[in-house]
Amino acid sequence: RRSPRIPMQLEVEFNHDHTGQLYLVTKDISETGVFIKMPPDQQPPVGSNVSVKLKNNFADGEEPQTLTMVVVRQTEKGIGLEFVND
């Protein structure tokens, strides 16, 4: 693994043409990406770009940024996403 994973459950707003808008929960996060729990029948294909945004605002009231990520892995429990450098 390129970077250690930190177990962290965060609610996210997930958007993709295949799924539309879904509210999902992360399993873990790292410097390079995030793993999101998602049923296999809803998972977009590997290589797909998706939009991910934290569902809750930060403590200072600032709204979280929408991030573009790419699907790099699929499992029965969810998908691995990698941050895309814009």
C-alpha cells in the first residue's frame, strides 16, 4: 500500500451518471483516497470518475468541497476511490 489507511466512518454525498446521487459511508481514508461502502449492484465501473462530498459542514460552518475521484477497486463491500489531481 502506498499510504496507511485510517478507519473512519464519514457520511458522503456520492454522484455518478450510473448511480445518480447517493448518501453513503466511508470505511477508511488515506492520503491517496477513500474506501466507500456500496452494494455491488450500484458500483460504477473501475476507471469511472465520480464526485464525492462530505455530507456535514466543517466545525467552522464552511461547506466541504466536492472532490473528483476515480474508481480504482471494487469489492463485495464497496469501492476504492483515488483522489484526482485537478
